Amino acid sequence: MSIATEEQTVVDRVSKQLYIGGEWRDASGGGTLEVIDPATEEPLCEVADATPEDAAAALDAAVDKRAEWAASAPNDRAGILWKAFELMMERADKLALLMTLEMGKPLAESKGEIVYAADFFRWFSGEALRIEGGYKQFATGTSRVLVMKQPVGPSLLITPWNFPMAMGTRKVGPAVAAGCTVVMKPAQQTPLSMLALGQILEEAGLPGGVFNIVTTSSSGSTTGPLIQDPRLRKLSFTGSTEVGRRLIEASAQNVLKVSMELGGNAPFLIFEDADLDAAVEGALLAKMRNMGEACTSANRFHVAEPVREEFARRLGEKMGALKFGRGTEEDVKVGPLIDQPSREKVAELVQDALDKGATRVVGGEIPDGRGYFYAPTVLDEVPEDARVLHEEIFGPVAPVGVFSSEEDAIARANDTEYGLVAYVFTRDIKRAIRVCEGLDTGMVGLNQGMVSNAGAPFGGVKQSGIGREGGHQGLEEFLETKYVAVSL
Ligand code: NAP
């Protein structure tokens, strides 16, 4: 099969309809929204553009199925998740191609995301069997404390475009394992991966109504009424801090249980005693994974002065050598950014830093031709007031600066409203622990440039979020605790 034919086939195989109550159907208004390939700026296909009435129907379906699904056997829920894991792994190549087409990341990275995404189903398949309560005596010895864990109920899941599959399975896995029914709203730029996931879960035997998908071009007006509906019990959102804040506010009306995975501004600290080879490799991974379009992306590099120049030079050599292009092409390591406004913002941040006195080590250009590409860029001696150090870049740009002491490194790292992840490179174990303790973040990569793992509690503090996804903690987000006082 030629590459173009294979691309067409994977796009054709995905349902373009809404998935509500176990049925695939068109949007009630008949509307569609276009999906664009960011590497060519050409349309790939159109999918259903849901109206508020469609979203209401999806919530109705989730509510109708709520009690039955909550009472289902953990073995059945575990079995469905395990089957879905297997199907994802079997189809990993095709799912990866689909993701590259709608989102742009290189095929190898898309494949990595499919494996990571599937892993949440494997993990939560096990967690479905480990929903534990408790039993103890009152301190007085008279009555008993019985603690039950029960599914929180119908949940609205909203996901971003940067990890179109993994941000979905990281929510769907625990929701299904806990016995919750859901309405899923994926990002409008990348609806295809989620629709493909719907087909997989259907094939894996997930009963209709447990997982409902609403794709829409008007996220606010479509999901707003659901958040105000008293039958909804939980909102789990991954996206920008700005939108997250608004959704927390809206959730206050019905006091919804919320999980928020929001933006980041990750510091990457390199001490003088660090293994510099490992630090450069870790930096490349933390910066260039997903073209820098990750909440965990290293946003700023704070380096001990004696090794700063060498680090910036070596990172510049590595980043400058990365081939960029359409993610389907061989050896491409850097795909396009998601759209023109995102690329403009990246270019603006780089220009601001250069205007304020930063040195360009490599990159800093928009290449000619179609597609929203931006050249991998390293800036050295970036001044403190440059916007690039304070705003989420979401692009392949690495600003490098210095710190003068351990205290200064921690202070600089914490000088942000965000608190998702930080990276620390040092060979001194005592310093490593001191710095990890001092960082105001939910996660730390210690001598490694990646933290994501299905079995680990992923999440942030400060304005990076509320709650955790993955690990046993991820399941707890979809459970409520009920305490029964038992008289004997
Ligand atoms: P975004 O603009 O906040 O959008 C995220 C999702 O929210 C999309 O599905 C979007 O739909 C929807 N949305 C936007 N406005 C809404 C509203 N008023 N009501 C309901 N839904 C609404 O974020 P993004 O640009 O897609 O994603 C990038 C951001 O996500 C970055 O800040 C990144 O750090 C963060 N992120 C965080 C994590 C984490 O785990 N902490 C992981 C990945 C990404 P539309 O597509 O229709 O706009």
C-alpha cells in the first residue's frame, strides 16, 4: 500500500460520528467540523459537530447507565480494560499514523504515546480489582466504622490536543475501573484518536452508555449546560490553566468533584557536579518530546555558571541536528506545531528574549513552506525579565540562564505560579534530596528527563492543578468515600 493510500485508509476507518448510548450518530444539527493536518495545512476529513442537545443526550445516556455500571463486577470491568489494552497494542501502528496525521508529532513519538496510553488500561484493569474500603472499631469500642468506596457517578472528561490518546485513557481507564459512566469531549483539533478509542472500547465489550463521545467546535456552549446539570458529579479536565480556572468556577455551582491537570513552566536545574552527558540527553528529551508541546516540557534551563556555556553549546548542537518535517517522513524528529497562533506565540517569545539581550545558539526561525514548523532553538544568557522564562512556551525553544547557589536554584525554580514538574541533575545524593524537598512541584525528574508512567501519580500543585492521574491515586479521583456507623 502506498503511504498516501495507507493514510487515507486509517482516516477512513475511523467513525466520524458522535458516540452516544452505544450508537454512532450524526450531530443533531447535521453540522461537521474540519480536521486539519498541521504539517500540510490541508483538511484530512470532517467529523460531527455536536450541539448542546447532543451533549445533553450523551449525559442522559451516562445517567441511564449509571446504576447498572456501578453494580457491575470488577472482574468484568477489568476484563474490558485488558481487552482494550490488547486491541490498542495490536493496532498501535495504525493508531500512531492516525495521531501523526491529526496532531503532527513524528510517527515514533505517536507510537510511544499509543503504548503509554494503552498502559493506562493495563494498569487500571488491575486497579479495578483493588477498590478497598475499611472496617474498625469506634475508639469507645461500642460501634463500628465501615468505609465504602463507591463510583462518584456520571463524569465529564475534557482533553487537550497535545496527547490526543494518552490524556484520554488516563481518565477513561480509572473512570471505567471505578464504575463511572462518562461523557468525553476531546479537543476539536484532534478528535480522531478519541473516536478510534471509542471503536476499540466498543469492540472490547464496554456496554453502550458507559463511554459517550461528543466532538464539537463550540466546547464552552456544548459542555457548559452539562456542568450546570445536577446529575453530573465529576469534571476531569486537562488543558490550560486559563480554561481550567473558568471550569473550576463553573463547577462551584453544583460543587462538582474536580480534577485539573493544567499548564506548566518546568525548570530544569543542572548543578556543577552533574553528569553533563546525561543532563544534555535528559534536556533533549524533556524539551523536544512532542516538539515542546507538553505540560511537562522543560520550559527554562537554570545551570550552574561553570557548566552553563558548555551545556548550551552541546544542547544547541543536538537540537540543531534534529530533522524537522512531516511526522510520517523517515528520520523526522520534529513535527509541526499545532496551528498558526501557537507558532506565532513561540516566535514572539523568542523575539522578546533576543530584544532583551539573549544570545541565539541555534534556530530562532520559521522555515519556508507549508506546515506550522518552527526550528528547534536554543537561547543562552536569557535575561530574567524575558517572557520566555515566565510563560508556557509550548514549542521547541530552550532558554538557558544561570544560578549562583543551591538556594538560588530552588528560588528561581519556584518563582512561578505553576508547579507541575521540575528536573534536577546532580550526582550529590544529599543535594538531590534537599532540592527535591525544596521544589514546589507535584513531580520531579531526578537525573532523568521524563516522569510520565501509568503507575505513578501524575499531577501538579499551585496553578498546575488539583488531583492526580495514574497510580492508585488516579482511581481515587473517581471514587467517593461513604462511612457507615454500625451499631452492634
Ligand atoms: P485548552 O485550550 O485549555 O483546551 C483544552 C480542552 O478544553 C480542549 O478540549 C478544549 O476544546 C476545551 N475547552 C476550551 N475552552 C473550554 C470551555 N470554555 N469549556 C469547556 N471546554 C473548553 O488547552 P490546549 O491548548 O488544548 O492544551 C494545552 C494546555 O494543556 C497547556 O497549557 C498544557 O500545559 C496543558 N496540559 C496539561 C497536562 C497536565 O497533565 N497537567 C497535560 C497536557 C496538556 P477546544 O479544542 O474546542 O478548544
